[in-house]
Amino acid sequence: DTGVSQDPRHKITKRGQNVTFRCDPISEHNRLYWYRQTLGQGPEFLTYFQNEAQLEKSRLLSDRFSAERPKGSFSTLEIQRTEQGDSAMYLCASSLEGFSGNTIYFGEGSWLTVV
Amino acid sequence: AQKVTQAQTEISVVEKEDVTLDCVYETRDTTYYLFWYKQPPSGELVFLIRRNSFDEQNEISGRYSWNFQKSTSSFNFTITASQVVDSAVYFCALNSNYQLIWGAGTKLIIKP
């Protein structure tokens, strides 16, 4: 059984460019989450999907950010017109649906550096 | 309001010492879940334990143990006979519906 996988692991981009991250959740998990983490901080919730439906988006998710999960399997997170403040690690996670105590399993994260 | 507080920003101990990481939480929910995650330098958040609010039994897993006390809203984590490989940032989190409320993390440094 493979865990949550993310690609790419590292991305350096110039300010103003678009970037896209991909996440493949644990296969039987129908909930998928995106978090962002900056150095010295805990993860911040961005958005989550149940199957293909995006059920919640944080206020942190500006209009430049868009996430999709078209077939309820893998997900992509796109950041348009990147800014230096977007530099962070973007974490994907997945869990089973159901009660709120289901464990959320995380991928290794995608590090973004905007120069 | 729901909140998780990890007051210890950084702890440094010598290998083989025991160390306790503190976690205090706030919630108005009667049913909730608490978690500990480990984040080594590689970045991945590794799940360690989940505890529901109705289960106050302490848990031991090898050198790791957890002390959950509802009376003080605490869920502390102890590593016995610490090892260099335990060096990481440890996060305590509270589950609120679909997302986790995170503490700021405690950076644990184990010196050889």
C-alpha cells in the first residue's frame, strides 16, 4: 500500500509564473486535503474534497489558487501569478470519510520557492 | 473557539534522557479527537497517535507514551530514553469536523 504522494517535491519559479502541484491520495481514501506550511509554523488548512466535490475553502485561498479533483482520485493545486509570499511547503493529505476522528495521512509535501 | 497550545518552542536534551512534550487544547465539543504528528527534516508529517475524547487511558507504544487528561485539557507526549532519530518537530492537533487545528509545534533536538 502506498501512502500519499506528491509531485514535484521541489519547485523554484520566478515571480509571476504559474505552478501546479499534483497529489495522489491513498487509494481507498475519498477525502483529500491541501495544507500550506511555512517555516516554524504549523500547517494551515487550504481546502478539502470529498470525492470530486470541493466542500470547503479557507480564506487563505486567494483567487490565484485553484484546486481540482476531477475524478475523485488525484488532485491538482494551481497557483497563478506566483508571489514571493507563496513560498511555502504545500502538503496534501487524505483520509476516509465519515466521523471527524478519521486519521489524516500526509504526503511528503511540495516545496515552492518563488524568486 | 478551538485552539491547541504547545508552549515549548524548542527542547534540547542529551540522548537517553526522557523528555515530555506538552499539549493543551480548548474546545467546546463533547466529542473530539486529538493527534500527535512528527515532522522530521524531510518534511513529511508522520502520524503517531489518535485519541478520542471518551478514552482517557494512557497509551504506550515502545518508547513513546501519551497522557490524556480531560480535567486539565492536556494531551502530553513522553519519549523515554530518547534517541538522535527522535529529533524532529512534533505537532499536537485537534480534529474539528473536516480539518485539524494545529499547535505551533515543538522542535525536539536530541544531542548525541
